[in-house]
Amino acid sequence: MPQARLVGPDLSNIPWEERPKGCQDVVWRSNRNPIITRDAVPGANSIFNSAVVPFQAGFAGVFRVDTTERAMQLHVGRSKDGVHWQIEPHRIEFSCDDPELGRFVYGYDPRVCWLEDRCYVTWCNWYHGPTIGIAYTHDFKAFYQLENAFLPFNRNGVLFPRKIRGKYAMLSRPSDPGHTPFGDIFYSESPDLIHWGKHRHVMSPVPNSWQSTKIGAGPTPIETTEGWLLFYHGVLTSCNGFVYSFGAALLDLEEPWKVIRRTRPYLLSPREPYERVGDVPNVVFPTAALYDPPTGRIAIYYGGADTVTCLAFTLFDELWDFIKENSL
């Protein structure tokens, strides 16, 4: 397989830290972690599993903020450097045509995707059970909510950043109403972001591994010349509960339900105190990735222990070689 290249606009102001001296890992943590603590917003219990994109001269995003009432809400955040964030104290108010849909304000684990001329937000809402909401914004001030993509129960809805064969495309994980003890990744397509179909299986958990219980798509897939780079989380069930790690896969450019390669080892797993201790112990959960094609730098945002927001880094060429050499 030829060496791939990242496809997309330059991002010279990507947040970045060089690999620490003595570190041999292909993905390494920021020494400033957690970059957003649980109390960065008044009245917050935790801020995690949040998604960011380049916006204007800096960065913007949608953040999961659980309140001290334990309400799951989505807030806007802005940053000049992608590390230091100002998160608005009030939750996003979505406008929509159907008051029945609009009254479900519960939301968690957002992803944000620049698609065509605007940013789309996908998140898990609670329309009679967990399912995938879709909204768009031009300015991170006004948000317009479309119809939910799927019936309950579904999670981890992640849009592709361009149409594929003339259709919008999304990854998701059909689930159940609780703490799902199973889960495969599926692909779906739509002509209009309203009607979804042509569902295709992408990949399943792997027995006796870090991804043996369930898997789910993470950040917006990254286009390369050889396929879609997908970071995804995997879960194993230990004697002390779930353990969330993350790895990477390469999906076919025109038929993304076809997996070209997929990491056998994880890329990052809970080791640091802020990943092992929190509201849900032993969790690293990736939800956003920034990348700069000229340098190959990739910055990955992830939730730690369902409590704080963290940042990790990798270099694309090294990651590409790692995937090739350590594929299932």
C-alpha cells in the first residue's frame, strides 16, 4: 500500500506539543491535561466528550456539560489556540419547526463536522430513548435542529465531511436504552440529511481484546489519499466494569463500510489519574480531531473518565505506519 497523505486545508495554528523525551508511543498526551476541568463552567459537574473545529481565526466547538443537577446539556465554547477555552455558561437553545422535537433538550457526546458551507452538530438526545440529533450553525450562535436521523436506540452518530457518491454519509452504533453491553459500527447515507437508509455494517467488536464488548465511531473521519482515517473507541468488560480505549481504522474512500485496515493494539488507554478516576472510571473517549496536512500533525480531543476534556497528539506518517504494521 502506498504512503497516504492527508487531504484538506492547512491548519498552521493547530494545537501541538512535541513527543515527550523517552516516549515511544505513537499517540502521546498533552502535558497540560486535562485542558478543561470539570468546574470550568459555573454549576457544572463535568465537561467532557466534546467536539471542536477550526473557526474564523481560532477554534469553536460544542461541549457536553453535565450540571450539578446531573442534567446533560450542550454548550458553545471558543478558543484562540485550541487549548484555553471559554465555554458559555448557558446551554444551546436549538430552534426547529416541530415543537414536539424541540422540547427534548437533553443532549450528550456531540460531534461537530464542517460540511459544505456550515457546521453540523450530531449528538445523542433523548427522543423516547437515545437517538441521534442533527443541527447546523453558521456562527456558533444560532443553531437550527433538523429531524432526528434514526429511531431510538442509537448512539455515536458521526457525519463524513463531504458527500460520498452524491449522498451525505454517517456512522452510528445501534444500541439499547441503557449502558449498552454490545455494539457494532454501521454506515448510513441520505440525499438530504433527513431521510436515512442503505445501512451497511462496517465493523464489530473483537473477542478477547481491548475492543471486545462494543465499539463506536469517534471524531469526524479524516480524508486521506488512501481512505478515511477513523479514530474509534473500543470497550472491554473487566471484573471491575467497562474500560474505554481508542484505536484507528482505515475505511475505503467510496465504500466506507469496507474496512481496509484496523489497529490490533489500542492507541490510547486509561493510565493517567484523570482518565482512571472520575464519574466513570477508566475512560478515554475521542470525539474530535484537528489536522494539518503539510506537517502531518494531528490533535485528538478526548473525554477522561467522563469528567474532564483532554488532548493527545500524533504524526500522520508514524500513525500510518503503525496501522499498517499492527492491523487485524
